[in-house]
Amino acid sequence: MKMDYLRLKNHLDKFLPVYVILAMVLGFAVGMSIDVEKYKEIFHWLNLAVVISMIYPMMINLRLGELKNSMKQGKQLAIGLTMGLVVAPLLMWFLIYLVSLFHPLNPQLALGLMLAMVVPCSSMSIAYTGFSEGNLELATIIVAFSFILAIITVPGWLALYAASSSISVPTMLLIITIIEVVFVPMFFGILTRHYLIKKKGTEGFLRIKPLFPAISLIGMYTIVFLIFMEKAKLIAKKPEMVLIALVPLVLYYLISLGLLTYLNRALGISYRDHMAITFPSVGKNEGTAMAIAMSAGMGLMAIPPAVTPLLQIPFLVGYVKMWRKIAKMWNCESVKNKD
């Protein structure tokens, strides 16, 4: 049974890029053929259910003792939060200016690009960290603090960049989101782990352990499909806006991933902690960005958050896929699965 679970997990991991691209294409095709707005409420709850089903299995492997220790990792927390909430918006601000030198950007489109970067990290960051054998507990703490601090940083950055714009930030949405995608899966994940170890023993738990990341991978492919299905018509309607928005976004992901890889190695951060810092720092919660854009009347401002998954998913999934090669950059540091 353990071998079957392990074989499934290894298969889903090996062909991860293929399944992600397939999910993108199928999602776009389905989104173009159905009226997504008609089922908007259903898709909202479906998205939430899939995200939780993706995060919850990862949380079963969460060790409470390690989570407490991660709270004491001041340097790692500082790097993760600073990169995600300060450096990312500053970098995008510079990239917008740089691209504007060659091709003037619509003010609303530029504001949308900033909006895509000032929101807190993606809830999928925890799953990405788990897939790459990173420090799951540290990633969870960074995600939690990112959502909490975003209540201050999101309106602050938007006010700096667009002082004349009146944008209402859905504070309650941020609070509800962190409860739904972090604390609820964490609570039930810890309870499930305790129950399974108590009922099956440590050996029994280890036999079924490979099943959890396999479920998370299936959940990830599903959420990719749903994202592209829901954004298909918006992307198809304004393809030129998509192409313009992609330029600073491509530069953002290339620079951010390269900078963090170099910086964390230079600062002596371990591989596992590096992965836990990188995904929450670079990945952004485009769902929250879309919600803010909608409260502001949408328009062109909604396009960058809508197309962010076009690049965020391939870049972060690619980084996950390269985790063994990246680990070797830490002088062949031993990356162990801890129970």
C-alpha cells in the first residue's frame, strides 16, 4: 500500500509541468465555452474547497514542536516578510518605470500591476514549500504574518503609488482568508496527525504518509484549472493588455527568484528555510488582488491580477521541479523528510 501511494506521488511529481500546462489549456478552453459569471458563487466555494483540500494534507505532516521553533527564527521571518511586503512592491514600481520608458502604460494598468504585488503571499506557497522538501512550519508562519501585516501594507503601498485614487481594501476578506486557508487546515491537520499516530502508530502513519502530498498535487492541478477557467474571457477580450502586463511580471519573477537564491545562500540560510522563504515571498494571492480591483470598479486595473497566474504558476512550479538541483547549490546539503 505504501508503495502504491509512493508511486502515485512520484508520478504526479515527475509529470508536474505536463499536468499544469494541461490544466491551463483545459481551463482556458472550458472558460471560453461557458458563462462563468452565472456560476460565480458556486466557483467561489469550489475554489475555497479545492485550496483547503490542497493545503490540509500538507498540514497533516506539520509538527507542532517545529512550528513553535519556527517562531524563533527571527532572521528567516524578517527576510521572508521584507522580501514579500517591501522589496516586491519596490521592485515592481521600478519595473513599471523601466517598461514605461519603452512603452507608456495605461495608469490603471500600472496600478493593477502594483496591486498584484502589494497583496499578501499566495496560500499555495505552503504547498509549494512542501513539494520541494522545504520548512513547512516556517512557510506557514510567514504566510500567517504576511496576511496579518497586509492589512496595513496593502493600503499603505496603494496610497503611496496612487494618492489620488480611492481604493477600499477589504480588511475582513484578508482576515477571513487567513482563517480559511491557513488556520482551519492547520487545526484539522494537527488533529488528524495526532489521531492517525494514536490509532495506527508511527509505522502505520509512515505507510500512508506519501498519500498526503499526492492529494495536494491533485488539488494544485485542480485549482490551476479553475483559475484559468474563470479568467479565460477576460484574458481573451484584452490580449494586448495581457502582453503589456506580462513584461514587468516576467522580469519580477526572474529577478525575485534569482535574488532570493543568491541572498539566502550569502546569508547562510539553510536549503529548507530558503524554500520556505522563497515561495511566500515571491508568490502573490491574486484572488485577494482581484477582490480589491472589483471593489475599486475593476476596469484595466483588474487585468494584471487576472493574468498573474499565467506566469506565477509556471515560474513557481518550475522552481519546485528544480528543487534537487537547487539543493545541490547548498553544497549538496542533505534534505531530509522529517516525521
